[in-house]
Amino acid sequence: MFEFFKEKIEDLKQTVSNTAKSLVDNVLANVDSNDGEYSEFALDDIEDTLISADLGVDYAAELVDNLRSKRDAKPSELKNYLKEEFKKTLNETGSTELNYKDNELNIYFITGVNGAGKTTLIAKLAYKFKQEGKKVLVAAGDTFRAAAEEQLNIWSTRAGADIVRRDKADPASVVYEAIQKARNEHYDVILVDTAGRLQNKFNLMEELKKIKTVIDKQAPESLRESILVLDANTGQNGLQQAKVFGECVNLTCAALTKLDGSAKGAIILAIAKEMKLPVKLVGVGEKMEDLKSFNPDDFIEALFE
């Protein structure tokens, strides 16, 4: 698959600079590296700063409790301690490479709340696959928002992908039709768009379950990923969204949009810790090329550079 960043490390540092400031710089500002040990006041400040950076209450408390329990913990080593802990958290989620099999149909089931950036992510992902020479089909599963379907149609055309859409139709029937078309016409990829109306949670969950059932019955061996799309600016709300969608869909990974400029990119770590869910894709701009594969080591190095 495509690389996280082919550009220089400086470009990646710029992308995560706001997150680095809120998560790393502000935390390190709470300690004097010349001190021989942590004061309780400093530890409390570190914990508060980690929480405010959207790392999550439980994760922040765990990190600070570990420092409290270590007799030889030194403020001068805080940077390396956090760096290693964050790497461990990301690595425990497993591979961050998007699953794909050559010479087979590959289905990507894409969920997330309205406004998270699903439509543009689908278009960018379609573009990436097209650039690799794949035949791509988009299934417009958000059928009750005409504007959503029209926007998806425009983006799909721009990406060079085909689309199956049926205004006001049952979303599951659209996905069924897309699978049949993909098989008959030898597509490599189906990208399934879905609704994200959390204000009517029960109906949404039932709709997603129905779509998932169609995929399980018609092409279970083809489902590569169930991707949750999250806006990087939502912070801890993103974790709540992950829990809601995880109730009815067996999520395999997350995609983080609008990472560039966000100060809340620590949600990547919070989701990894709480949900054991790897981030596999990140959106870092508005251009078609601005969707990248996520590399944990690159991300951590840029945060602490």
C-alpha cells in the first residue's frame, strides 16, 4: 500500500506540531529536568496536562501512577519514558497496514458520524487504489441524504471510480447490488459508504447491522476492513464514537481525518489504548494525495522531534 509520508520528516513534524505541543511540550514544561525526583505537585500537573491533551483519564492516570511507583524515575527521563510508552501502546494494536489481497474482491466497510469526513476519505482512498491500477466501485449506502449521495458521486467521478447509488433505497440493497456488479464486472475494490446519524442511534445501528449481514452472506471472504472515520478535532468524543459503532460493527481499524493543524491527535493513542484499535489511515490535507498510511514509528518520532 501507499506510504505514510514520502516527504521530509519536517513535513510530518509540521502536520502534528499542534498535537506535539499539547501532548509533549506542555507535559515536559511541568518538570525541571535538574530535579532528582518528581514532586507530587509535578506528577499531578503531568496527569492534568495529559488529560487535557485528550489522552484520556484512565490512560493518563496509568502513566503517572507508573512514575509514582518507580523509585528510580527521574524528571530528566520523562521524554524518553513517554516516547516508549506511546510506542508500546500503538504497537499493541497490531499491524497498521491496510489489508488487501491481489486478484480478489476487496470490500471496505466505512462508518463514522456525519461530518467526520467519510465522503472525502472514500474519494481519496478510491483515488489511491486507482493510482495503483485497481478497478474501484463505490456503494453509496447513505441513501436518505440526497446531498450526501450527490457529493459522493462528484468525488467518485473525480477519483475515477464507478458508483452504485439509489436515492431513498434500502442501503443494504445498494450494497447487495454493488457486490453483484463487482463480481460480474471483475472489480478489485468496493468502498461502502454508510450513514452516520447518531441522533437516532437505534435506527442507525440496525441499518449498519443489516448492511453487514448482506456482506457476510454475499461475500464474507471479501470483507477486508471495517473502518471507523474520525475527525481528529473531536478529541475524546472520538473515543465515544468508536464505542458506539463498535457495538454493532466489528471494527478493524480507524482512519483519522483533518490531522493537519489539529491539537487533538492524541486521540490516536487513546483509541489504541482503550479499544485496541489501530489507526491505519490519516488525512493530512484537502488534496487527493493527502491520504496517507499511518506509521506509528514515524508519528511518535515526529511528536518528540
